[in-house]
Amino acid sequence: MAFNSLIFLIFFAVVLCLHNLPLTWRAKKLNLLAASYVFYAAWNPPFILLLWISTLTDWYASRKIFTATGNTKRLYLVLSILVNLGMLGYFKYGAFIEENFAALLQLFGVAYVARDSSIILPLGISFYTFQSMSYSIDVYRGKQRLCESWLDFSLYVSFFPQLVAGPILRAGFFLKQLADDYPARVSQFGWGFALITVGMFEKVVLADGLLAPVVEKVYASSIEASGVDGWIGTMAFAGQIFFDFNGYSVIAVGLGCCLGFNLPWNFLSPYGAVGFADFWRRWHITLSTWLRDYLYVSMSGNRVSTARTFINLMLTMLIGGLWHGASWLFVLWGGVHGILLVGERLLRSHFGGSAMFQSSSATFLLGLITWLFICLTWVLFRAESPASAAHLLGAMLSLQGGASLVSMTDILQVALVVGALLVIHGTMRDRDFEQTARNLSWPLTGLILAAMLIAILLSPGEERAFIYFEF
Amino acid sequence: MRSSTSNSDVGHRKWVRAWLLAACLVVLVIAAWEGTLRQVGLEPEYSDNRALWLSARHRLSQPDESVVAILGASRVQRAIDVAVLSERTNRPVVQLAVEGSSGLPVLENLAADPRFRGTVIFSIAPAFSFNRRLSKVGKGPQADWTSAYLQQSRSRRMEQELRLFTQGLFAFRSADGAISRTIPAIIDAGKLPGPDYKTTQRNRFVSVDLSQLNRDNDQNDIVDMYRQNTEAYDQKGFAEILHYFSTLVDILKSKGCRVYVLRLPSEGLVLDYERQLFPQDKFWKQMQRQLDAQFIHFEDYPELEGYLSADGSHVAAGKASEFTGRLASILTASGL
């Protein structure tokens, strides 16, 4: 059940009505848990078992971790990690591992043919396994108190607004919100529905309506793209993936708000970033902080030698890339970001204090350079194959040929939408979105919401899945 | 980490007023736009796309021996007015033909579906039915849509029906009224465009008004398209496809289904091309020998002639009802 579907609107209306009935807090939480399971099962009912396995494993393992000591404690943590990563590994990477194993054997002259795998990737498995596992790790580290309520823990793992594509929650952040009933106030409903409208506008109008067709013209074409095609298609994809994923995340936050919950932002004007470290503090924040806290820090982060810090950084980014999908292109994408982060650290250590880089014009220039590099890395993320990625990057860097796949209308469309996005991110980089919205007068707020709703209603009816559902 | 909502009150009154204003504006603008579209003759209409096909395919999900499924390409989709055939035969009729494709992947899907016990009318469009690329399972739009049918979850299906429901209510949700068509027309011509030459009904009956087109050029276009689609054609390929076709018909017959093979009229350059590439004695008669089905060829039924549009390939818009009535009489006379 996608957020941009009519069936979801009906589903949410029913859940919201039930949630606002004069019931006990426990009954309301049971309603939310049942709704979350219905939401997940609507896609493919048998896969709800995986959600339950992850929930049960971490519920059980965390209790054992809490009471055990020494190696036993560690053993239960390993159990949680093995079960969660095992499920993720089988469903997400099983076919990929087998294909590469077959290719490796062929190198040594062993004829082994990988099975024609038809493993279906369970929706949201990359998100809920990470979320569930982080609880056990936090209990192991002594950072999280043991959750005494099975209902609360189950709802933490499967809360439907963020279940299939984040934001990835932390137990400490969410479980305390389940302790008591704080019904949403009128202003929260107003803000929550406004966020849902903004997210839908980003997804339906901007990502799907205006940018996706241009991206497909370039990336799904059998004709080789020119440099202009490559840049326009890639800039369109930079906009599409932001509006698609941020749209989903903003809707999730809005849904949570209507139900009286706070969910974390996943994006903070990422295309206004100056430098790659800044970009990762602003892009998919709940994943990058997860990787930082549970992977990078576990490898001792930057509390080791410079060379080892760089290795840790590279490994974190490579795994972060692989998290996005079973493809060498995602690994390469993560690797390139790792190199950019390492390079930036080196440059900062030599020139970071220079006054030359503190001026506003230098900040603007560095921001633009950051964005252009980010765009180039999106080619690896979106391309259908390494060969087409190499061709596109070659064409973009050499700027060879005029537009052959995209029309002048496409170019203007992308320039307008992506240009506006960059201006907004540039001006909003140090400002709070909620604060800005709060400062708008009610007539202006009403006009903006009306314009967005009209655009959503008049957009073509074809339903496209959210890009991050594939991850 | 910043949280999405602070506990501070953003302002009850502000949000109530803003949302009331937004709701009023949305209702006013949408109602005005809908009214304007209807004034220029645009009505709620459906798009002949995958969602509509899947919705039709799901109508065969319940075992019903009386149901009639129509398979083929655009020729049969435009020739048979589903409502008329249903009324004349007193049977539910489901249109599953897809423009520019072979019906064989769908025939295989029906053969494999244990719930399907009805009648199949398989329309032969020589350029598509015997095309090695389109007729194989896993290739072409009918194969893609069949695969989507097999994978569609219940919630996806509900969503699809809801979307079709809203399409049937509002002109602005239809292909003719879509802003991707209307806004460029307003920019170019300064006015809203009228209805498109193609209309699709909820039951997938498609009507195309080609009356404005030049007869010769139009037939040449059709022949050129056929030529492109028959590049991969050869006698050996035909034998393979026919064998496969025959196997599927046998499976359907073993379930108690009935199969009609239908050759709809064509004329002029199109008929010349079809006769040249698919001579009757080699193809039609070969099919009659090999397939355990009932055959209806337009040349054996003079009452089916005289209904074609300028393209020499499709029944003209406005004549489909009468044509369907004649075809229904032939079908009922042969036991349907």
C-alpha cells in the first residue's frame, strides 16, 4: 500500500478515526499495531512472517542481553545480528552472491551456473531489520533501557508510517512516545496534513509528473545519450530522487504527526550542502547516522590513526552503498562517496582554516561544486548497467554532442524545477522548515496548500512506486 | 536531531483558516475546470491501458461457463461492441485484445487458469498473431500484462478499481482532459481541445474516428506497420506457432472451453498485403486442419462486409454496434 494511493487514503482515514475514539491508550496502540500489520500484509501477506521474526528475535535477544554477562551477552547480540542480516542477506543479496560466486568460479575454469533466482525482495526489509537490530545493540551497549512492553516494542519495529522506507527510528526516540497518550491537537493535524500534502506534491507532481519522464528518456533509452542528454537526465534524476524520497519521508512525518507522534526529519536541504560530509549530514539522515553509530563507531571511527580512519570511512560508505541494492554499481557509488569524503578530509586538514574559504562567494562556489559531484555520482546510482554508466559519465565529462534524447521543453522543465530546488536548498540550508512554515500567514499557507492539492488532483493518474521501496 | 513537530502550538486558528481557504479554493478551481472541460465536449473517459486490461482480466477470475473472452489485437477491439455482443448472446463478455500484439500469451494464461471455463473468441490478425516476437510467451505487451495480472496483489487491485472509478466520474481525470494535453493546446491554439479521435469505454471497447484521414495514405501506413511486424516471419516460425496454438486449444477444450477462431474483414491495400503474405490455403486452411476450434472467416459471410473505415483494417467508428449484431448472429447460429 503506497502513500500515493487512494486505498491508502481510505486506510489512513479509518486508522485515524479509530485512533481518536475514546479508547484506552493500550487499545489505541493495539489498533496501530494491527493497522501496521495490515499495511504490510497488503503488499504480500506471507512476508509479514519476516517482520514477526525480526520483532521476536530482538525482543528475545535484548532480554537475554540485558540479564546475561560476558560472552553469553555477546552471543545473544550475535544472534540478533545474524538473524536480521541473514534475512537481509538471503532476500536481498542471495542471487547477487550466487551470481558473483559463479563468475568467480568461471575465472578458475569451474563451470558453475547460478540458478535463475526468483527471490522476491520483501518490502522495507532493509529498514525494519536495521531498526530492530539497533535496539539490541543499544541494549548491549547499555544505552537503551529494556522495553517492558511487548506491544510497544512490536509497534516500534512496525509503525506503518515509517515501516517500509524510513525514517529509521531509534528505540530511545520512539519508545518513550509510546509511554503515554498525547492526542494530536488541532495545530498538529493542520501541520500533519500540510506535510502530507507537501510530500504528495513532491512525489506525484514533481518527481513522477515532471522529472521521471525526462529521466526515463535518458536512462531507459536504447540510443546512446549525448553530453547534454546526460546532464539534463542526471539533473532530473537528482531532483527526482530527492522529491521521491523526501516526499515519502515528509508524508511519513505528517502521518505520525496526525497520530500524535514525532518522527525525525530525513532530509535537511541536502543540495544546499557545502562539502560531502555536510551532504551526508543532510541526506537520508536516519541511515547515515545509523551507519555512523553502529558501523563506523563500532570500527573505532576516527579514534584511530588517520589511515585507519580513512579505511573505516571507506568501509562504511561501501557498505552504505551496498545497503541500497545488490549491485556493484551501488557499491561503486558508495565507494566514490567514500573517496570524496576522504579527499575532503585531507583538503580540510590542509586548507580548512584558510580565510579564502570562509567568504560567501567561496561557500556558494563550493556548494555548486559539491552539487555537481553529487550529480555525477547519481549516474552510478541510476544507470541500468556499468557500461551505460561509463558511457553517460564519459559523455557528460566531455560534453560531447547536442541534445538528441531530450527536447527543449524537457530542458526548460528540468532547469525550472531543479533550479528552484537548488535555490530553496541554498536559502534554507541554515533554516528550520517548520519554523519557516510557522511564520507564513494563514492566507498564504492556504493558497500554497490549495495550489499543491490542485496540482496533485490534475496530475496524470499513473501510479509509480517510491524509488526507495526497491531498497 | 531536529524533531518534526515541536510541542509548541503552531496556531490552531491559523491552520483551521488556512485549511478552510484551501478546501474552498480546491473545490472552486476543480469544479470550474471540470465544467469548462465538459463545455467543450470532454466527458469522463477511460484510457486503454494496462490498468483497464487488468480490471477486465480479473472479471474472468470466477468460474463461469457462460463468459466469453475476446483475444486479439486492435481489429477485434474496435470491431466488437462488448455491450452489444453481451446483450445479443446473453453472456458476460470480456475484451482482452491489445492493440498491436498477439493474443497467444493471453490464450496461454487462460489455458493455465483452472477457473476459466468459458468461451474464447480468438481474432487472427495475421501480422501480429504469427509474429514470432510477439506471439511467444514472455514477449510483447500481452505477455507483460499477463505477468502483471499473475503478480497483482489484492490491495493493488483495489487501488486500480478505485482509480478507474474516479476516471469514470471526472473529465479532468481522463486522457482527453489531462493537463498534459489541454495546457499545450491552450498555449498553441489559445483554446481547449475537443474530444480526441479515440474513445475507450469501461468494458474496453475502443472507437476510433478516422473519417478525417486520407484513405490511401492511411492504408499505406497500416501496411508499413504490418511490414515492420512481419520481418521476422517465416513458414517454419508459423509452423511452430501453430503447434503451440494447437496445444493451448487442446488444453482449453479439455477443460470444457469452446474456442472460436475469427478472421475479421480487411480490404484494399491491407487485404492485398495479407493475401500476399498469408495466402488462405497455406495459413487459414492449415489452421483449420490443425486446430480443434470453430472458424469464422469474413469471406464466408458477406454480411460482415461494408463496415470498414478508411484504413481498410478496422471497423469504422459508429458502425461497430451493427457489425457486432451481425457477428453475434453468426456466433449464436454456430452454437454460442
